[in-house]
Amino acid sequence: MTRISIAAAFALTLATPLLAQATVTYTSAQSFDDVVFGLESAILDQGLVIDSTSHVGDMLERTKADVGSDRTLFLNADVYSFCSASLSRKVMEADPMNIQFCPYGIFVMVSPDRPNETTIGYRTMPEGAMKEVEALLDSIAKTAIGHE
């Protein structure tokens, strides 16, 4: 019976999702549009292509009544997705499961409680090869707001 309990506990441990990744953020007194311009420029200056821009703030604002809310979460909020063929190949050759992190994303947002502050950030990456991707994201985010 003890072996079955231990095996069941071990199986549950393996099935339990990992805790959410941490987030790195930087704030700026620059306008949302200026930070977005800086972000787009920083991504392109790395020789990367922006795959998509998700207008999360617009979507949430547009649908808030449909889901029974009247709360405005963001004055502006976008998520930029992009990838690096060379870096992605490198990290996926180290571990093919790193596919789950591609494309990479950086968000820019302004909240109603801090309308004169723009936040830019990204999710941290796990230890190992993905830390090189995290360094790229950090460099791009800092460059976007003039901190690098």
C-alpha cells in the first residue's frame, strides 16, 4: 500500500503544472507610442521580424461588457511576437522542447492607475540554453526605452 501511495504521489507531482514564470518589467515616463516605436525599432535592429502584434488591451476593452465587466484593465496594451532563426535553432538543438517558448514575446502596457507610466516586459526563461533568449529579450526591452 505504501508503494502505491508513493507512486501515486510521484505521478501527481509529474502531472502538476509548473508555477508561472516570473516576469521582468521596466517602466518609462515615455508615451505608449514612443515605447512601441522603440520596441519595433529594437526588434528590427536585431535583424528580426515581428511575426504579430496582439492588441490585447483593445480586445479586452471591446469585450468587457460581453463578459459582464465594466472594468478597464489597460489604457493601451500590446504584445509583440517575434523569433530568431539562429537563436531558436541553437536552443532547440540543446533541447527540442524549447519549441514551447517560440515565438518570443515582449509586452507594452499602460494601466489606468498609472496613465503617465508605460511598462515593458517579458516572461523569464528557464535555466540553460533559454537564458540566451532571455538576454536577447532583456536587451531589446531596455533598448526600447533607452536604458541600454
